[in-house]
Amino acid sequence: MEVKAEARYVRVSPQKARLVVDLIRGLNAGKALVTLGATNKRIAPAVAKVLQSAIANAKEKGTDVDVDALYVSSAYVNEGPRMKRIRPAPMGRAYRYQRRMSHIVIKVAPRQSGAAGE
């Protein structure tokens, strides 16, 4: 049983969010939360919140779920919409730039007892 949590339209570029999400992929849920707490990136608390939501979803979905056996089975960041903005430039011109958004998806699953774990 794989349970998912998702945060959509997070105001950070997907490239920056992927740096943090790559750190927790495959880790036990508790160890992943500790890793996110020690990560010095602005997006780390938001990723931790999504992970906590996935753990809570797993508790709600099944009563026989062992929270200590959960691990991050998949975690990825998709690109969201871009906000187009204009910045004044010299000689009456304008420079366009884009503010990027991300969709963060984390899935947790109970680790099989026979599998080699963290």
C-alpha cells in the first residue's frame, strides 16, 4: 500500500526543490524528517510538511500501519506554471523574467520485512 501527499504551486524553482527531495528518496520516514530538519535550504520545511502529511495519510488509510516501518518509496518535483514578470531596463526597454513554481509529490510505503532496509 503506497500513500501519497502532494503540495502544489509552491513558490520555488523545481531545480532548487529537487536538491532537497533527492536527499530523502529511499530513506525511512523518521530518518528523512531528521535529514530535512538539518538541511539548510529554504524549501526544506515545506518538504518536511509534505512528508508529515504523507505519514498522516498512511495512518488514516490503514489501522494496521506501522509508522516506524514507513519509508519514502518515491519523491519527485514537477514543474508548475510560471508567472511572467517584467523588469524595467535602460533606455525605456523592459526585461522579461519568469517566477517558477513547483509541485512536490512524496509517496510512502511500509518496508517489506524481507527487504534490506536503512
